[in-house]
Amino acid sequence: MSEGGYMRLSIRCPHCLGKSAAEDHEELSRTVGEIAYRCRNYRCGHVFAARLEVVRTLEPSRTPSPLVALPVSAHVRRAPVQAALLASECDADDEADYLAELARPLADWPAAPSMGGALWGTAADAEADDAAERSRYRYITIRCPHCQAGAIAVASRELSRTLREVTYRCRNHRCRHAYVAQLEVVRTLSLSSLPCAEVVLPLSPHVRLGQLQALLQASAQAPPG
Ligand SMILES: [Zn+2]
Ligand SMILES: [Zn+2]
């Protein structure tokens, strides 16, 4: 689930629940990114786009950008936050301390004993992944919207087959922004061969639906073998 204390951002295919690998990543704004995932189950073959959007702040940035207005989580107690802000002038340069506790889980939902399941791979999965893929997992994150530094995922929960929430912490010790992003599967790029009836996603406009339907009809009539 974690590697060097850092979680890898992976996602399961909403149709077959198999592991998926990120193929592409695009930043749409300071708070929104889009990721293309490919299901690794070759019998399924689903390729889909997921939207990763910062939705609320857990710990305010100490270097806030005027370009970013995020709601603060209602579950976060204000007193510790204000105390931290007051203390910030004293420890703002204490980079080593901050980085040492960077991977500490932080979320505005109760800690679950099986954090992840559907979102995070197991230690065995991590060993199976090659180095290139690990670096890609790390790359696919959403940068801190305030200071634009890299961030690490420290907690997650699944809300449905197509929606997860992920907590990130900014790596920049001068900023220290902690925030929640929603990762939502938003459309299908290539159809699953093992579709789940509960999962209804819009099709990307590039899918040539008419030709697909003609092919499916012809395949159903052809003798197997
Ligand atoms: Zn799949
Ligand atoms: Zn930051």
C-alpha cells in the first residue's frame, strides 16, 4: 500500500475491478487534472478517463495563491490550524521535521482499517510493478494548487465504483497545504468486454459506435472458432 511511506495512486477498472495503469495525464487548471487509465485485464480492455479535482482544504497553505479559492473542510477543527499558523513563523524553515512526518495520514473521514482496497495496490502488487511504472504512478498526482509544488497522497477512501477521495499533502515545507481531491471516472475511451450493468459512463466522442454495433452483430452471427 505504501512505498517509502508514499502511496501510489492507482485505480481499479470500474467494470471488472481489475488493476488499471495510468497512460496519460493532462493538467486542465490549478485544481483539475485528467488521467487516462487502461484496464490491465485483457479480457476486459476498458480504457477510461478520470477527472482529479481538488475540492477542499484540510490545512491551509502558508503561502496561499490569490488564484485559488477552496472551501475549508468543516470537519477540521480550527484551533489547531490557527495554532499552527501562529507557530509558522518559528518553524517555517524546519524542512527536515516537516518532510519526516509528511507521509502521516491526514483526512477528514474516519480511518478505515483496510485503507484503499479498491484504490491502492498491495505490497505484493508494488513488487510486481516495474520501476518505470512506479515513477508514472508518482507522476500522476495533482500539484499543490497554491504553491505548485509536488504533493503526495496520504489517505484515500472509496465512495463508489467510479468515485474516490484522496488526501494530499504539499511537499513544500513553507506551504504545508493539505487538501482533498476527488478522483472520478468520467467517460469511456474504449469499451469494456466485461461490462458491469451498474456502471454507466458516457462514451468519448471518438468511439465509432455505429461501426462497433455492426461488428458486434456480425460477430454474434459468425460461428465460433
Ligand atoms: Zn476492466
Ligand atoms: Zn503547496
